[in-house]
Amino acid sequence: MWTGSERPECDCGMTINLKPEQDRIIQAELDSGHFRSPDEVLDHALAALREKEHKRKAAAPRKNLAQFPMESPLAGFEVTRRNHR
């Protein structure tokens, strides 16, 4: 199990409690030689998550400005403007 002592120079101020399965996955990646430290595993996982989110956003259909009023919470309400002078 990784205790965080592998990188004492890190003063990140965050403690993460891993579930046993998460700890096993990290340890398996370290044992396989794919990564040198738990930090590398986490960095890679976070980069993959960002990439997945970026691809999801890029694949989502873009809305044009004309669609916005139709999807507004106020859609269907009549808006009147009064000049107060």
C-alpha cells in the first residue's frame, strides 16, 4: 500500500484515502513498471479524464444564438418593455 511517503518534498496539503480497489490498481501499475510513482499514475488518470471531457464537449452539438431564447427558463413568457420617463 502506498502511504504517500515516496514523495516527501510534495507539500500539496491534500490527503486522499483510497478505496482498496483503487490502491490495488495503483500498485499494479507501479509493479508493472508503467509508472515510477503514485503521483504519475494520478497525473495520467487526471489527464485522461480531462481528455475524455474535452472530447465529449467537442462532440456535443454546438448551439447557435437563435436556439438560446427557445431553451431559456423564460421560454413562452411574453416580455414587454416600458419606457419610464
